[in-house]
Amino acid sequence: ATPMSIMTATGRGAQAGVLIKNAEALERFEKVDTLIVDKTGTLTMGKPRLVDVLPQPGHDEAEVLRLAASLERGSEHPLAEAIVRGAEERDVKMDEARDFEAVTGKGVKGVVDGKAVALGNLAMIRELGLEAGDLTAKANARRDEGETVMFVVLDGDIAGLVAVADPVKETTPAAIKDLHELGFRVIMATGDNERTAKAIGARLGIDEIRADVLPEDKARIIKELQAEGRKVAMAGDGVNDAPALAQADVGIAMGTGADVAIESAGITLVKGNLDGIVRARRLARATMRNIR
Ligand code: ADP
Ligand code: MG
């Protein structure tokens, strides 16, 4: 690639909010055949809202929410924000949490009012030696609607479920269609539950879904695809996504996401929409075609 044509492409990209780090990133991106996208904040708005609190018999809805929200005040996860905001909107007073601990890809733990409280996914309750049991059907009904369900654990028992919804971005469906037309195989990788991921993936026509994925697994999935000879780009926004962005042939960070993600990326989408990837691909193709 000539320096001039690369400069033209990166300049055009920048005007459209697609920041291409260097010539290498552009050249590599033209060869990419597989695109891995994170769900939360990439396909979806990343602004989840609390939609329901489902207490177990003998537990009070407001109390379950109070315990959950008190703990989540210590977390920066979008799900935590949804729960805290949900509590505020419902005028539920929160308390200080002690011994707060975030368990990556699983949830949060701590002590509220002298009670051991934990909140998170199935992996989280399993870590505590618990099982979902007959709550599974209740949880699955919400997941089939594309909602994320979290278990609230109080002193070693499941006190209830919290359901959160994160709508798909308005620009996502058309972007997925364009990405397919540009020849990408699109894979969703998410820490979220498989049913939730499938409900959203099916609506969007995503080719493959990897759910219940821990952050370190994302980099491993990319390595496996690369070992099969695939050229992989990964789009993500989270602090957790940095290792995967670095492992990918081209890392694509959402400009709305964490700084570490942006540092690990070859391409940054200022607006954080997937249609930036469509534009980047068209620029890469046009540039490389001119050169050959
Ligand atoms: P992703 O961004 O791909 O959805 P994360 O690794 O950020 O994945 O989170 C994976 C899962 O871990 C979430 O879907 C949720 O079930 C659980 N989780 C993570 N952080 C929290 C939190 N602060 N509160 C509750 N659950 C959490
Ligand atoms: Mg994330």
C-alpha cells in the first residue's frame, strides 16, 4: 500500500468516526473473514433497564431489590447501573455494602446489613454451591424474551431473580445485513446466558453464538478460529475485552467503551455503532484495490 492511499483512507475514515490506527490495521482488515462481536454495548445499547424483580416465597420484592442495588453500587458493570437506577426509580433506599468483591464474568458479592449477599449468573450461584432448581423455568421464560436474569443470594439461599433488558441498537439489524453482504461470518460472543443470547441472535440473523463466555475465553475462541486459518476481527467495548481485542488480527473498539479496549484496538468506532465496521471494510477494500 502506498502511504498516500492509506492516508486518504484513514482520513476518510476519521471524518466518518472510524479511526484506523495504521496501514497494517487497514491491510489486515481487508483479509478478515470472521467478525466476533460482543453483545452488551456492541449489538445492544449497553444501557440495560431493570424490568422485573421476582422474589422467592417468603421474600419481599423491595427488600430483594434493596440488597441487590446496595451491592451493585460498588460495580461499574452496565447491569449494576441498571439495578441501581431501577432501585432509585422505585424509591428503594440503598445501604452501604462491606467486603465488596466483583467476580469477573459472574457477578458481585459482599455484606449488606450484616447479611452475606451475592448477585449474578448461574456460574455465580454454582460458585456458592447453589443450583437454580425450579427457578430455571421462571428464568428461562425471561431469557427467551432476550432478557438477562440474575440470581440474588441472601445468606446462602436464593431470595429472588432480577430481570434486566438491554434493547438492540437501532443501527444493528441493517449493519448485520451489510456485514453479511461484505462476506463476514458474524459470531456473537457474550458472557450472558445462552438462551438470552440466542433470543437476540436469532432476531438479528447472527451466524453463530458463543454464550456463557468468560473474558479470557474470548481470546481463546479467537486463537482457535485463527488456528483453523480464519482471519478474525473482534469488536468489543469492555475492559474485559482488551485481551481478545489484542489477540484478534484486527481489534475493533467502541469509542464509547473503556480506554483499555481502545488502546488494544486497530480500529476504533467513535460512535460505537457496527455500521462503522461496514465503512471500514469498504475503505479497506477500495484502498487495497487501488494498490494492486
Ligand atoms: P458481556 O459483556 O459479554 O455480557 P460480562 O463478562 O461483562 O459479559 O458479564 C457476564 C455475565 O456475568 C453477565 O451477563 C452477568 O450475568 C454476570 N455479571 C457480570 N457482572 C455483573 C454484575 N456487576 N452484577 C450482576 N451480574 C454480573
Ligand atoms: Mg461487555
